[in-house]
Amino acid sequence: MYLNPTFLLFISLTFVFAPTIQEWVLSGNDAWYRPYFVWLAFIAFVYWTQRGKARDEF
């Protein structure tokens, strides 16, 4: 099974910075869109890493 190096880097950075990201998302009531921003960034990253693969590789 091939794992994209960029994806592995993203997973490792997420693991390292998870407490900071969680604190940023959950802090304050002034930005209600923060959790949605995190999900949108994750979806965009996954799309960006998978855009060059052929459909029959799955």
C-alpha cells in the first residue's frame, strides 16, 4: 500500500499540534466558523493530494 509522503507529513504535524489546534478551535465565541474552517482545510488537502491519481488505482 502506497502512502503519500505529503499525507504522512500532514498526519504527523496534526498529531504534534493537535492540542494547539483543539484549543484554537474551541476558544471563544467570536468565530463560530472555526470548526468548519478546519474541516474545509482537511477536505481541500485530501483533494489536493489525490487529484493526480487515476480512478482505477483504488
